[in-house]
Amino acid sequence: MKVLIVEDEVLAQQELNWLIKEHSQMEVVGTFDDGMDVLRYLQHHEVDAIFLDINIPSLDGVLLAQNISKFAHKPFIVFITAWKEHAVEAFELEAFDYILKPYQESRIIGMLQKLETAFQQQNAPAAANTPGREALTVNLVKDERIIVTDVNDIYYAEAHEKMTFVYTRREAYVMSMNITEFCHRLPESHFFRCHRSYCVNLSKIREIEPWFNNTYILRLQDLEFQVPVSRSKVKEFRQLMRL
């Protein structure tokens, strides 16, 4: 796995380089302190991930990531910065992670492990370059942090006007997108849009209870909350669940 470090503080650059080499199998193929230099490099080289500071000369990290997001080959982007306020922008760019300085070694190690796993899944022979390949993880936002989450940990999502609330067993996340957009990021084989306001993880359904007008209420594992199935979705739901 080939990676770049883009950081204009020499000590921070050296520390991150050491952590990557010490705790992963990644190969650091270049270090840069200027955004335009990175863009020129990427015109002739492909890398698998970029560790990117935001406050860098010529072209800041957010603008650089916006340019990179248009590439045919899109490397994973990990923002490592002292600036909390860019977390939402990072999420919108589908950054893999957003880590605040000063570095916490345990946080970096955890991120590196998840990144290598995501890279291996992305390049698994059975799934590589096949149309319709489904995402195994999704980025969720909490307290200005991007949390890389296994989709199987998500129980359901609920629409709140232009926002979407996403629930795992112990956490709730607020996403700055509507539920339709969020559901498109989830694998169709695991999640079902059971109601205009709800999307449910089929594997988390514990009980299917008949409700009025021939609809259903879904009771989920580990949670007290009940998810409704709307009349317009009943037929499709029955087919999925073989009722």
C-alpha cells in the first residue's frame, strides 16, 4: 500500500512517518509540504492513501482533497490537522478519517489498522473492479469527528427534515444529508427503506409484529425503539422476508 504524507511541519512529518512505518505495512513513497507539488506528483503517480494536513502552502488540504476526489483513481484521504472546524467538509469529501493534532499514538495505530483493512477489502480478488460492489464501511460524524463504522453496526436511520439520525447499539449520529442520500451509501442487500422516514438493517430485526392497515412494526435486537413499515413498502418487505 503506497501512501503520501503532506505536512509542512518537519517534526510532525517525521513523527507520522515513523508511526506509519512502525505500525503498518504501508510504504511512504513521498513526503510533501506544498499542495501544488502534491497535485503535480499525482498527475504521474498513483497512491493508495494520503495523510493530509489542511494548513499547507499554495493549495490548502481541503482544496487539494476536492481536486483529488475528481480523479479516476481516488486514494483514501486521512486529514491530520489542528483545525476542528473542517470536519464537516472532510466528511462531505468522504475522507476516511479526521485526526486532530497533537497525535495520540493509539488513535493513529487504530486508524492505520482500519485503513489497511479497508484497502484489503477494496482490493479483494473476488470483489475488485466488479460493478455494484457494496460498501463495507460508512463514515459517520460525531462531535466533529469522522467515525469509520462497519455497516453491520448500524441498526436503523431516521429522517429529520434535511438531516438523518443514524443509530448503532450504543451511539447516535447526526448526518447533514437527507435519508435518501444516506441510504444510497448503504448496501442494498443489508438495508431496506421501510418507510419514507426510516431505513432498517434487515439483520437486526428481532420481531415482525402486525400493525393496523396490514402493515408491520419491527422490533430490533438490543433496542427498545420500534421501526414502522409503511403501506407502500409492505409488499416489497414481505417478499424480502419471505412472509
